Amino acid sequence: MVQPISAQHGISAAARPQGRVASAIVWGAAGLGALSVCGAAALWFHYGTAVFFEMIAAGISACF
């Protein structure tokens, strides 16, 4: 039977903080996306569909 190499335990311990950073980035991106969707929904309900789409089109045209 093959015995595990002790160096593998060191690699998994070193990978753990990177996993936390990646998880924090994913959660941050998900939160930012949810905030954007909620903001878009709030604008939609406040201004109506026609004004909402015109505001989005004006914002996109201002970028280019």
C-alpha cells in the first residue's frame, strides 16, 4: 500500500488562504451584481420602461 507524502499536507495548507481570497472575490462580485440588478429594478419601477431604456441608451452612448 502506498503511503502519502508529507509534502502534500503543506500544499493543501498553503492553498487554503488562496481559496478564501477567491471565495471573497466571488462573493463580492455576486453582491455587486445583485446590487446592480436591484438598482436597475428600482429605476425601472420609478421611471417606467420608456425612460429607463432611454437612460440606459444615453449612458451607453456617453461611454463610446
